[in-house]
Amino acid sequence: MSISNDSIRAVLGTDIDPYLGIDLVKAGAVKDIKIDDSEVRVQIELGMPAAVYGPELAARLQAKLAPVAGGRRVRIEVDSKIQTHAVQQGVKPLQSIRNTIAIASGKGGVGKSTTAVNLALALQREGASVGVLDADIYGPSQPLMLGCQGAPEITDAKRIVPMQSFGIQSISIGNLIDEETPMIWRGPMATGALQQLLNDTDWQPLDYLVIDLPPGTGDIQLTLCQQIPLSGAVIVTTPQDIALLDARRGLKMFEKVGVPVLGIVENMSTHICGKCGHEEHIFGAGGGARMADQYGVDLLGSLPLDIRIREGVDHGRPTVMAEPDSAIAHNYIEIARKVTGKLARRAKDFTAKFPRIVVENK
């Protein structure tokens, strides 16, 4: 059977990747095709982590290419190369952090922090180096959720050593104060403290820093989004009309400061009875999808109101870590893949590759 690189590319062009939203040829992910008498070898390079997804993608493409390979063995090699992506205008990316993803909500109580920590763990499971910055100065919860309470070490250079848990680097104001101490700082103090946490922490190189923003859309949140380099944002809401109203404000806030919204996560979409398994929409149905359609963004996924999610973070073992093969963990992983797939298609930041010009007086 006659076979060529063009015919292989034509078949690959029919496969729309569920996370990139386009085919791998248009995405520029097909790096090399080699054909000999016994084998067709295709090299794929994704701009997202794919330790688990890579073998799934390879199996799917092998099945597609086998009928046109003329009896040759089909070998698909999938690698990842995570790039630094552009942040909002006037803000520089952090030197040791390739991408920063804000997890935000218009109001409290919608499960933003739980979503943030599980998405971070899902990214880590896919092979990315990940950190979590707990930016909720007034209600820090990540030390409990990650099981890493206590004070961090301080280096001789007065740098904060990030906490380590499940392979995740993290830092929170909750690691620096007594957990029962109320934070009564005004806006400038809170934003200053957060800037210090971000810049004075000795982050080891990260592919993604997940930033758990404080709930709301007031001056503090707006200031943070103007000063912290953000590659993209994820809005967490429930299907309830009141939560959606506040989530819309959050989306508008990111638009105002030039931060791309990567999508919406609908949390507490359904309630699953722990005894009989009955499922019902106690906060309403379809709200996240309607909001996504209204504003032209993606609904990244829906998560249930399930007691296991709450128990996991309360005991410092979030669902993605405690029950990695569960349906709920799979939901978080799917959302994480969509987030990184969306981010992979956005503009890259090349400032680190430019030569540094120094003018000296002689």
C-alpha cells in the first residue's frame, strides 16, 4: 500500500484532541513522521503534561493509523514540552515559574480551595512540577487540605522554603501564623503580605503555580490580579443563581485586567446520596453551562457534592490523592487536562530567550 507523510498527516488531521480543541497537526504537535518498510513512527510533542494522557493518546492514534499503515507497525511517541505563557500586560512572569493559574470565585463557600488543591494534584499526577500559593489571606485553608501545617524553614538568605506534600510545593499565610489568629489587615497590608509570600518563597522550578485567590471581586482581589503575574484563570461556581451572579463579576474582573479565563468549573453540580446513590440537583441544574455559553468560555467540568470530597480535604488527603482511580478523581483530572490544553494554545512568553543588554560607561 502506498503511504506517505502527507497521508499520515491527513489521518492525524481528522483526530480532534479533546483537550486542545483542535487536531494535533493544526496545533503544531506533530514534530516528526518517519516511514520505512516495517514501521511508521510519529513523534508528538504536547504543550501540556501528559504522563497519564500520553499513553491514552498513543493508543488512540495507533488505532487510527493502523488501517492506512500498509501492514507496518505503528509507533507513537508522545512527549511534553511545557512553555512559559504570556501574562497580563505590564506584569513580568516569575523567573522560576513557567505558568500561574488563578482559581477564583465570586463568593465564598463554592468549593474554590478544594477545587484548587485537587487540580494541583491532578497536574502533578500528569507529570508536571506544581506549586500551590494560598492567596486567601483572611481564610487560609491549604495547610489543612494538603496536610502540611506548621512553620516553614527560612534560609540564611531570608527566603521561605516552601512546604512539601504529595510532591507539591506550597506556602500559605496559615503556615506563618497561629491557625486561630484572626487576620484583620486592611487591603494594602493583605496585598503586601501576598506579594511577599509569592516573591520571598524559594520556589524550585515549577511548570504551574496554582494560586488559590480569596473569594470576591473587591479592591483586594482586583489589586492582586493587577500585580500578580497570571497566565490564566479558572472560575469556580455552583449552579445556584446567586453564585452565578457573583461568578459573572469574577469573570468580568479578569477581563478588565487582561487575564484570560480558561473556563468555568461547576462545583456541587449534583448531590449523591451516600446510602442509596440517588442523585439530585439541589442547587439547580445547568447554570454553569448557561454562563459558559453566555460569555463564550468553556465549561471545563462539573463536580458532585459528595461527602468523600469534604472528608478528603478535612483529613489532609484530597480526593485525587486518596482515591486516584475514583470517578471524582477522574473528573478533576479531566478538568486539569482541559485547563492545560487551553493554556498550551495561548501566546507564549519569549522574554527569557532575549539577550540581556547591558550599557556600561567606560
